[in-house]
Amino acid sequence: MSSILVDSPNVRYSETHIESQYSYHSTAVRTDGGTITVTPSTNELTFRTERRVPRVGVMLAGWGGNNGSTVTAAVLANKLGLTWTTKTGEKRANYYGSLLQASTVCLGMAPQGEVHVPFRDLLPMVHPDDIIFDGWDISSMDLGRAMQRAKVLNWSLQEKLRPYMSSMKPRPSIYIPEFIAANQDSRADNVLSGTLAEQVEQLRADIRDFKQSSGVDKVIVLWTANTERFCEVAVGLNDTAANLLATIQFLPGCEETSRRAGGEVTLAFEESLGWVIRGRAGGEVTLAFEESLGWCGHGEVSPSTLFAVASIQEGCAYINGSPQNTFVPGAVELAVQRGVFIGGDDFKSGQTKMKSVLVDFLVSAGIKPTSIVSYNHLGNNDGMNLSAPEQFRSKEISKSNVVDDMVVIKYVPYVGDSKRAMDEYSSEIMMGGTNTIAIHNTCEGEQDFQSFHSVLALLAFFCKAPLMPPGAPLVNAFFRQRAAIENILRACLGLPPQSHMHLEHKLQTGFLPRPVGPAHNGPANGSKAAAAAIHKGKPLPATNGNGVNGEGLDNDVEI
């Protein structure tokens, strides 16, 4: 692990924090007729980062699924330093594919060239080996058997992990059949009962129990369960935090609904009555709110939203890894009120990352993408759930946010967890020409400080349909998303954004900082004593970030 020390008057280290003074440069643009006026501005910010790394626990909703069992197994294999033999030779556990663990960032230039360090070394952060896992699942299968059912990992690795994972058993989860495909019913043998409010209270109790028994400082709750159908957003139901909480409080759970209404029920909205429940109780009847029964139906509150509410109420960050609209307006408002981080939606892996890279390339090269057609087939439980039309619609909406025109997903049991994707990109080029790219992809599965906005837009890098704060621009370009993460971490160390300008090599006379120390590899001095820039024989004023033009706002940010 590299130890990074920033030698600058703008950065202060204490036993508890790293504090940096940072000048954030931006531009405001206004258009008046044919004139575009650009006004540069500078805001003075103070970033404060805790140096102590907390002990973190992650609770997965859908712990026994392919994603949950595989990520648990992967972290455990790395922690144990496992090796296993395949037909191509010995393999060793690693974190390839992890942004923080397996990629690097450039700190700057040294006399010998660019200096790169692992992303994880920029700031104090949790190592995945230290994460403790727990979670819920509608299936009672232990993690050892769930790993075997998923068919993701090599069998010889499974044999080494099974003694550890067989003792891990998911907690009972929320199951509302109408939100996921009917073909998932056979798995549902580990479900909560009671009213929706009682089930949310049980989730909260589970979070508290895990936090106490594991001794972690912080808990993150992550939805990695089945894709749900989209949930209707309606005034008075889930449009505000108060209405969402009231809806959860009034509506009974699935089993209770069926018992009271005498069988199958449905929820409908009528202008004259508001939300009413229609059910069969000796004939077709309309059931409204009754003092003795309350609301006779569970309505449009999805399991993933119930998990979000429980997590937010316990002060735990909540991440939605599936494409449904978990974060209805009431859930977002609740998170903002409580100052809790939320993020989503829908994790992106191989195909969507490739898509965001390729579209970024086409647009940056001045080529005009006109059509993208995506065909996918997969054979795991995700594919089986997505074979239902309403669940597929959620995924179709999510994937189309990355410039798709057409998305096709087919369930092919034979291919198992091997996900096959074929994409065709059609673009217009110069003089009426057409460019077509076809890709085949196979994936195995002390001041007053303010925090970042509760809607954690930085997670856009990991999501197909990023959840953004109101008014924030949506960015799907892969490298812009990555640069945002890198540059914010650099700002916490008082370092400028990575611009790749390399002016020290591109002017007629270079101006690399003078080497420091006998080994010439010490930190560059950020003060005005640093070597002056020279251009055409005249020195340019050295700067350490102070004395910038323009009036800025004083802001403090804590991480």
C-alpha cells in the first residue's frame, strides 16, 4: 500500500482528518440571440476527510441469488487467499474488474515520468476483505447451496468455500408476488408475514441486530434481488415522504390482504374515492378504508421501496442494484430529510459499460450515433425472472437510458450464468456515409461541514440508470463518470483535477518541478518557491491555488 503525502500549504493533516482548501473552477453560460457569453467563476471549498476507516457491514436483499452468493464468495476467497485448479492451470483470488482495487490513477509528473498509484490509496477507504456480509432472501437456501445453484464459480473453488458459506443463512425477506415474475414462487419459502408496517419494522430490527452482533460501525443495505415491475407513482400514495409512510402504515401485507378480502384483490385509483381495493368476498366488491380493518390491500409499495424505507429510517445508506423505480418521490424525500445516502439504479457490468465507452468514443470523434440494437440471452434466475413482460419492461427502460433504440432479452436456460450480448451500432459519417459496428460480448456473470447530497450521484459510474439530484445533469459517458470520482478524491487531497494537458512538456521550454531530496522522488512543493514556468524566455507566475480571479463562495465539504 502506498503512503501519499501532499506537501502544500492548502492541505492540513491532523490525527483525525485530512483537510484541504480547494478552488473549484467552473463556467456559467448564457445565450442572447446569436451571442454565447461564458463567465468563469471560482468557489473556494474546504474538503475534510476522516482518516479513521470504519468497520463496514453490507446487508444484501437477495443474498441467496447469483449476485449475492458470488460477491460473498469472491470477498471470502480473497480474504482467505485461496487458490484453485482449473483446466488451464492454477488460479488465485483477485479483484480484477474493481475500480478501486484493480485500477490506478496518475498523481502527476516526476523526473522519471508519470507516477501512478492504486485508486484505493488516494484516501483512507474500506478494503473489501474487511467487509462483513449479511442479508435477506425469499429462499431459505444457505449460501453454500446458493453458490452451487448459481453455477458461477469453478467447482474446485466452491469445494474450498462451502465449509465457510454453508453456515451463512439469509434472513426472511418481503415477498409480494405481483411485483416479480410468477416463476419465482417456488423459491419463496423464507418470507415475512404481517402488515407492511410490521414487515418494515422487522427489517429495521434485522439491521440493528446485525450491527450489534457483528460490531460494525456502519451498515450499507443493497438491493440485489429480482427485478420488479415498475411501481405506479400517485399523489397521496408515494409522492411525499409523509404519504409513503402513511401508506405503509395503513396497508396490510399480502397474506393479511387475502384473508380480509376473501381471496384475490387488486388496487385501483378512482377520482371520486381515491385509492380503493377491489376483491372477491361473495361477489365483486369495492373495499375502502374501514376503522375495523384499515386498508384491505397492499397497493403500490414494492418490496425494494420497503427495504429503502427501513434502511433510511435506520440511518443506513441504501443502493438499488436493479432497474425498477424503487426510489419513488416519497423515498427520495425521506432520504433527504434524514440525511441518508441513496444510490442507483441498476448495476452495469460488461455490456452496458462497453456501450457507454463506445458511444462516448463515437460522439467524441464527431460521429453521429443513429441506432443501437441490443440482443441478450442468459440462463440464470435473472433471465427467468426477466422472461415475464412486466419485469422485462423495467430492464428495457433501464438499458435504454444508455442510447438504445431496441433491447431484446431472451431466457435460454442452457447457457446458465454466461450472459451473451450482441450489439449493433449504426452511425452517420461524412457525406451521407454509414458506419456500423457489431460487437459480441460474453460475461460471467471544526467548521460547519456539509455532506454530499443524499442522492449519491457519484455512483453513476456503477449504474445503468443513474439516480440524480433534482436539476443535476445526467452523464452516462464512462470516462466522464470515472473522472468525476477521481477528481473529487483528488480534491480531498488538495490536488488539481487530472487534465492530461502536460503543458510542462508541450511548451517550448519545459517546467517540471525541481526534484526534492537526494533521491529526487520527494513530494513537489506546492508553494510559490516551486520552479517557475518558463514560456518564450519569460517566467510565468507560479501558483499554489491562491489568488485566483473572480469572487467565489466559501463552502465546506466533509467525507
